[in-house]
Amino acid sequence: MSPLSQELTDRILAAVDAGFEDQVAFTEELSRFPSLRGQEHTAQDFLFREMQARGYTMDRWAIDVEAIRHHPGFSPVDVDYSNAINVVGTLRPAEEKGRSLILNGHVDVVPTGPEGMWTSPPFAPRRDGDWLYGRGVADMKAGLAANIFAVEALKTLGYRPAATLYQQSVVEEECTGNGALACLQRGYRADAAIIPEPEDDKLVRANTGVIWFRVRVEGVPVHVREAGAGANAIEAAYELIRVLRALEEEWNARKGDHRHFEDLDHPINFNVGKIVGGDWASSVPAWCEFDCRIAIYPGTRAEDAAREIETHLRRVSDGIPFLANNPPQVIFNGFFAEGYVLEEGSAAEETLTRAHMASYRKPLESFVTPGYLDGRVFVIYGETPCLVYGPYSEGIHGFDERVSLASVKRVTGTIALFIAEWCGLEAI
């Protein structure tokens, strides 16, 4: 499609501005739903109703693990998926003239941590000047609202996309990526995709993959008065954590072999996110488990990285007497996802570049991020250019998460302009 005229560009941005207070109210309402893992269905019900009322043809389903289990992008799960609900709304034109588009976002949020450490309740969104606070407002309910209200802005001008447009609200982005994968397996494909994750007004050029795993260590319990006769599983776990840090540094030392990651200080991050163990203060602990997350470079298969993790732990365990005959168990229990690179020069990126310039009055920047993104599903398995691009935020996954509303408005404007050029417009 041809670049937009200045007159139409100005009208679209004015329409976004005129509807922005309604957009903020929508974001606040969506953010009140505590859509933690396994509890996303109420937020999805809300989005289903809201999109249906706006004229979308709706699809809602629980992820079928068996339908995606053998896909190369599948991540293993050990939780019930009864409430792992995806929602997709479809808008079709009277006549297909433009290029199709997926607007994707995830509704799941990470745990809040101790709520007393928040300034205000995490699921009671609070507005303070340019900032909107709350768990999930940045990551990424403001982005979901931006997707919906970009289309609404065009509607107020009497237009709808002149090509099929899908609004996807998915789950499992924070732990497996299986939600976006299930959409792909269900047949939802398009000529381009946008995911307005909180990326500080920039486009993601490349991002790492992620692996989750649990390490279980078994010790030999005895009374603490005879501690030397036993084997302390918790202390052994500390040693294994230390050697996994060494593996992290080995992988970081390889960054020069991976395009786009050469200049990052520390692209591979390892984290121990949870640890439990033992049964009694006066007993040498018989067991310990710790849950980990580690990044992998694009182009590295998750299976190969997993084998390297297992080999590394086994080699170290051979040097610990009681672990040599009782090695730790490694369980892969979440992300098993490869990273991706968004190649430069696509028509979709060129369109986004123009839309961003019109909305922000400055050139679009791209960057590399060492975190997981659902963009990998589109780029690797859907062979679709996926533009992960979204608003400025602070504190995601931490306390007092917040998003800049001025940034959200500009991102919404960019998306609306992108739709107008990429899909084309037809009169309602």
C-alpha cells in the first residue's frame, strides 16, 4: 500500500488522542483482573466480551497440550491447562485489498511478590501524572489495549482495515510461550504481526531464547549431632548453583560468535528463582530443589542447550562423593524456547518506521534484548515478520510496575498508522 497522506496521518493521530482517556479507563479495568498463571480466564472473558461488542468474530479455547506437544516450539508443562484460555477476534473487510495483520499480546502476568512491598495494591491500578501503576499494566495490558484502540481510532473516522486483522490475547507468555504457539497451530497466520511489549519505544532486533529447569538433589539425613555422617542436600545445591554460574559465564564468553550480541555486556543471564528443601532444623536435609532460568542465543537449539546443562551438572557431581552415585535430577518444566533475529529490510519494518516517525517525530531505534518474547513463534515457525515494539515502562516483574501513558498514546498512534498503510482502509 502507498504511504499515508499528511492529512490522513494527522486525522488518525487526532482520533487516537480523542479516544485516549477511554483507552486508559479500559486498561485500568483490564488490569484489575489478577490474571496470574491459571487465573487468566476472567480477564480473557472480559476481552472476549469487549471485542465481540466491537464487531469482531470471536474464538475462545483452552490450549490443547496434545495438539502442540510434538511441535518443535513446544515447551513442557506440569500444570493444568483448564483455564489456559486464548482469545482471538477477527475483523474481515468487505473485500480483501491490503495485507493481513496479527495484533498480539499476552494477558498473563507474573506473581506480585509480597503485596505489602507495593506502594499501592498491585491489582488496583493507580494513575499518578504520566504513570499508570499496577501488576501487568506495562507487561502487557497497556499493549493489549493499544491494539484494540488503534482499530477503534480508525473506526471513529469511518474506516476499518481493508484486509483481515486478528486481535490475539494469549496466555503462557511468561512461562512457556505455548499460548502464541497454540494460535499458530490453530491456523492463525498473517502477512505481519505486531506485539506491543514494553520495549521503551523501540523495535526488538533480536532476543534470546529461554530455558526453565528444576534441579533436585537428594542427601543423607541424620541427626545434626552426627552431621558429618550425613550428606546435606541444601549445601550440595549451593555448590551446583555455583557451577551453573560458571556455565553462565562460559556462554557469555561465546557472545562474539552470535550476531547482534557481540557488544552486549552480559547477554546470557542465569537466575535461581526459587529454592526449597529440608524438613527440620535439627536434621541434615534429605532433599533440596531449586528452579532456574537461563537464556540461550538465537540459533542454539533448546535441546542442545539442555544437554549441555545436564552434562555440566553431571561432570561437577562426579567430584562430590555422595552425588557421584546419586546425581541430581534435572527436570525441564517450562520455557524450552529458542531466540530469534528479526532480519532488516522487510516491508513490515519499513512501514513501522514511517508510522513511528509520524507519531514520535523521531527515527525508530532497534535494540537487542536478553529476555523471552513470543515474537519467536512468528519469526521462526510462522515465517512472519514480527515487530515487537511498545511503550516505555519501569519495574516490570518488580514492585510498583508502571507504564508511561504518553508513550502508550504514541505507540497506539503508530499501530493505527501502521494498520492504515499495511492493511489499507475501507469505508464502514
